[in-house]
Amino acid sequence: MDVIIHGPKKAAAFTTYIDLRAQSDDSIQTSPTIASGDFKVSQDGGAIANPNTLPAESPASSGIVKVVLDSGEMNADVVILKWHDVAGAQWKDGMLVINTRAVTVDELVRSTTPANSLDVASSGEAGCDLSNAKLPGSPTTFTNVIVPEVGQVDNLLAISPGALDSSIWGGTAIAAANINSDVYAALWAALTSGLTTSGSVGKFLLDNINALVAKMGNTGVTSNHNTLDEKLTALANAAANHPTDFGAFDGTISSLGALAAVINTISDTHDLCEGINTIGGIVTQDVIGLLYKLTVNQGSSLDEWRVVWTVNGVPTAVTSSSIKVIKDDATNLIATTAMTAIPGTPGWKYDAASVSRISSGSAYQVVFSCVYNTQPYEIRAFVGRDA
């Protein structure tokens, strides 16, 4: 008996059923005796071999023989199964020819309603009528979909409020680099001239910008305040209406310059300051100062140097402090030497002994250095033992 089957999938396990016919009367043989070698498999006309699974009657005494071929045995365009009773003449010879397919009928695209048809292009692609497409019940991600460049969106109001939700577009989908400058211009025009009704963002912007410009005033400068200097002058002028943040800023540029001049003239011998930078007479950074004391201790034969650094007049801890003492002949009495921090205070000390002590009848230049906020500072003074 020869049987031909069309359509099983190539390289996929396959199960089918056959019957064995008795040699005596061609009836279906029940309880057949099947042994190794009775069945053989050939792939694409190649050499025959025993199947990996020996066929067997199932259920028992039914005459139905179950044949199981694994994916490797089915990996051919044509698979041939033949059978022959090697032990005797219980049942007749037969053969099963299986023509495999890459795709089974169940895997083909087809309509769920038999009466419907599917559009297929002449090149073989299946068509898709978007007018009949239905939305899924939940969000669906499409991959490998190319959308042509959109030249113009005629009506943004047609987009539903939820369409621009970040969960749909992604956090970086609407990036500044992808928006044409015309869009920004149109948006600004809408905010500043189109949206002018009470409560709109445009009116809010215009009202607050105009109020700020009005408060800046224009005494003594051009009305539009085009430069930073003009804006600062307007803010500093006593006749101007100051913005709230500048309510206490009531001095003129000239008065600030006078204040800086006063600070710069501080020159007490033991209360030194530097680090004042000005732009147009306005102080622009911290004032670094120094309090120092030299004690000529005859009892211990030491010159005891003590210093405290100040920032804006307040004793302040610095990262490091050093001392250098220069004689009138430009040689060093004390080369640059690190001072020692006085625990629990912002003070520093250095005790000079022997030849490092100052002498009567001579004048010396002392250089104090420190590091504050990673920046180096230096202050100099003149000392003498007779003064």
C-alpha cells in the first residue's frame, strides 16, 4: 500500500497513522508484530535508515499504527517511510511519501470570515486597507514601520489632547533640534500678540515684562536700556522705581565708588587687607584681611609671629598660611616657611629662633601668604625691632 501526503511542515516533528494489511486476506492486521528493521526512512531519495522512533500499534489491538518522525527526519523536501515484515509474512509491504512545505496552511494569512478576500499585490505583498484597520484594545508597539516626512500639519487642533502624551511620543521624541525655527517664531507671535485675553499665557507674559521694564526706570539713560551698564545705572539711580528684589538698593553708582575708595584706603599697620576688585567703583569680590602680632620674647629667645586671616572683616579659617621675612639687602632672613595652625582657632603661629630673629637697628619686610577658597593671597608689611 502506497500513500502520499502533501503539506506537513519541513523540519518540524510530524505524527501520522497507518494500517498494516494482512498477507492472507488483505484485512487490517490487528496486534501486528513490529520489530527493528521493519520500517525504514529516506530523505530526498537518500540512503535508508531505521526511524528514531519505532512505529507501534496505538491503541492496542486496534490495527492503528502510530508513526512519529522527529524534526531532523522531517528536514527534507520529500520524506519516504517504507515498511516490510522482516521476520515473516504477517503483513504486506507499503510505503508513505511525505511532501513537506516551508509554510503550512495554518500559517497562511487568511480572512477570519470565509466570504472575505485579502488584497495581494502583483509582486506578492499582502495589502492593508487602513480605512478598515481597527484600534487594538490596548497600546501596541509597531516595529520596522517607516513613516514618510511630514511636510506640513494643517490643523494641530485635530490631534486629540492625549496624542502628545510623553508615554506615546517618548521623552525625547519632540526635541528642540527637530523643530523648525518657524515653529518658534509662530509660537512666540501667538503668545505675545495672539493670546491677549485675560488669563492667557500671552497676556501674563506681556503684563509682567512691561511691569519689569517700567520699574527699571530711565533716569539719565536711554529709554530702552539696551546695554548692561544702562540697566545697572537705572537700577542704582535713586529716582528709579526699583523692582522688588532691588528695594534696598538705593545708592548711586558714584556712592558705591566712594565706598570702595574708603575700603581701599584702610592701611593700619597691624590690620591689613587686599583682594578688593572693582568694576566702575563697585566691589565685586571678598575683602581678604590680616591681623598679625610680633612678640620679641627675650625670656625664651624667640620671635613669636601670630596671624589671623579675615574675610570681609570676619576672622576666617584658611587652607594654609606661610611667612617670609626679607632684609633690606633683599636677602631672606626667613625663607618662605609654613606656619602652624593654632588648634580651635582661625589663628596661625611661627616661632623664629637664633639667626632667624630680627635685629635692632634694621628694618624688615614681612610677606604673609594664604590659600582661601583655592585662591592664593599675599599681604606685606614692614617691621623693625626698635619701633
